[in-house]
Amino acid sequence: MYTVAQLIGGVWGAGGAGGELVVHDPADGSPVTTVPVATADEVAKAVEAARGAAAEWAATAPAERAAALHRAADAVEAVADELAQATTAEMGKPLDDARGGVAAGIGTLRQYAELGPVRGGRTLHGAPSGLDFMAPEARGVVAAITPWNDPVAVSCGLLGAALVTGNVVLHKPSERTPATGWLLARALDSALPAGVLSLLTGGPEVGAALAGQEVDVVAHVGSTATGRAIAAACARTGAKVLLENGGSDPLVVDADVDPVWAAEQAALGCFANAGQICVAVERIYVHRDVAEDFVDALVERAEALVAGPGRDPGTQLGPLVDRRHRDHVHGQVTAAVAEGARLRTGGSMPDGPGAFYPATVVSDCRHEMALVREETFGPVAPVVVVDSFSEGLRCAADSPYGLAATVLTGSMSHAHRAWRELPVGTVKVNAVFGGAPGGAAQPRRGSGQGFGYGPELLDEFSTVKAVHIEAPGGGHW
């Protein structure tokens, strides 16, 4: 049982007068975490304390900030297994997958520790008697509101980039993974000056109170609805908003690919982490020429997955984060079947404790169904048959979201058409996951705004000042 404490103004155990939340293991319903709930007054005091620490941290030499972040990465690495186990206990991610998320987070901290000190401004060419340059500066106080589906990797990205650029950070982890956020904050705080990082815990009301404060940046990874509420709050305060929100990422399967290989890619994209990945495959458009063989192979892959509690070795498909979310996923599947879709495998609510849901394949879907149009965030593969690659691209582009998309094709011309025409932040060709380190993308429409990750995230947490200096009296220095 984890007992979480808050960190406010360098003091652990502060606040929590708003009551207490209990987090339950999604595998068996047992309680795993108790967490204090911050009041609005405590949130305001935390912001005030952060503001008091901001100037000194911003004035710290970039190399010193980077060294502190390297030490923080060491501290996180020292508790890596504990972090992974907490993630699995709180949201059900298979343990090996959780360990991978922690490793990714540590790597991101080290990446930003290396990149931070080598960032510079630009020298401008003005009058010979003057000096002109542009210098990056910290924005000040950053509120980071992070999700439950990959809590360490995402948090390390936002916190690492914000800290190394000289900002102080108020971190509000998801109420579904607060112990993971607490363990991470303890490790980071051990390597940072007091007051540079604060941890506020509780439900959505705490995040809303934080987003409404006079902070300089609000960075949020989570649902589209919450992101839009945060954007509205920032419009009132003047804070910069950085959002990576929901998605309904398409997979387009061309006529010239091996349908069995394509099904393996689809299964990975749809069922990894029980579909609870921001860039999971949520809808599939497959060419009619390969559709039958593709669906048969996808059903076979779905039925071969080893399901069970995330802590059990060999588990490939853990539970959903909670039963409320399972009801949402099952509701979309049931509605699609009622509208004429065909359930090929899965789609049933299992008996017993926990929030388990089977890998589900639904064929004969139509593009206008809610299961296809809306975000599901579960282990569900809705399949729409199309008559041409062009039709697949048109359907893939027709979405209120714009996070990522994948195309499987043997045609180079189709690959180039896809990355040019798909209105999303990331296009992947012939691989649902992967990519070079340091890649950065800007989600679009309902999926958010601003760069996520990569060196460009450092720019999101910085502001730029232009400077012009001349010698007195118009002479020369």
C-alpha cells in the first residue's frame, strides 16, 4: 500500500486538507494507494512558493542545471523497478512494458540534460557600432498535468525539458497513478534545489485549480475535453498552453502488402498496453483485395495474446485502467454491433474482479460509426474495408483529431502521398511504432498544439528576448 505525500515549497507532507483518494488495482480491485487531495488554497500557496524560487533557478548556469538533471536521472534509475511496479499496480500495464516506460523516461531526462547547455540564441547583423542578439530565457512557473497511461515516460519528458531550461515546475500527476508520480517526484527532488519542483495531488478539481492560477505555462497530456478546458483557462490568465490530447489514429493497409504481416502490425498498434497509448491504432482502413486474409490473421493474433494481471510474467494484455473506462470501451463496441458491425472475437465483459477486457476485432464497420470516429482507448480493432488507397487516405484524414497515422504500403509514391496528405503530427510508414530519437511533432485539431518532445520541446518552455547594444554617443566600443 502506497501512502502518497505532497511536496509544496520544498516541504514534503504539506497540504492535503481536501480529503483523501484511494486508488485500486485494476487487476483485482484491491486498494493500492492513498493520496491527499489539495485544496484550491493549497494550490495557490504552491504557485506562490514556486514563484519565489523561480528567479534563482532561472539564474543558475545552464551547465549546473544540466548536471542536476543528470543526478536526477541517476536517482530515478536507482528506483526504476519500484516505479515500474507502482505503475503496474495502479493502472495495470504489464510489468515489462512498465519497465520500458521508466527506461524511456530516464533516457529522456539524460537527453535534455545534454541538450540544455548547448542551446543558444542568435547573433544578428546590425549596425557596425552595435551588438544585436536574441537570447532564450526561462518562462518562469510551469504547471505540468500528466496522464496515467505512461506516467513516467511522459512526466520525465515535460519535467525534464521545463527544468533544464530554467523553469520551476508544479507537477500534478493523474489521480489514477499518484504513487507513480510521488515516487518520481521523490527521486527528482533529491537531486534538485528545494522549491524547484512541487507535487500536487488529487482529482480533476486540483488540475483545474492549477490551470486557473497565474502560472506562465500549462503543459497537459490527456483527454481532448480536459485540454480544451485548460486552454480556456489559460486564455483568461495569459499562460501559454502546451497540449497533447486525444486521438483516433488510423491505419491504412494498401492492396500490395502481405496481409499476415499487416495484421501483426495492426495487432501491435491496437492491443499494446490494452490500447491505452496516445498513438494507438484506433481505426483500420484495409483494401478490399487483402481484407479477408487480413481480418482472419488479425483475429488469430488477438486470440493468441496472453491476458492476465500486469504483474504476472508473460502477460501481454493487462486490464484497462478501471471499470468505468471498461464500460466506455464496451459501450462503443456494443453500439457498433447494434449498427451492423460484425464481432469477430472478443467484445464481451469477462466475469470476475478487475477491469479486464479482451482483445477485440470488429469487422464490417462503417466510417461514420462512433467506434471509428471517436477515441476508444482500449484493445479494439475496428476494420473498415475500402476500395482504393485513395479512399483509405480520405477516410483516414476525415477526423476531428490529428495526432498520428500509419500507412502500410509497398508503393513509394503512396508513401509520399500519405505523409503529404494526412493532416496529423506524425506519419509512420510500414511500422506502427518506432522512429529516430529526438523526433518532435505538433499535434493538430482536437489532438492538441505545440511540440511534444524532441529538442523543440525546450523551445516551448523558453521565451526569447531580443537585445540591441550600442556604444554611448553613437561611437565605438
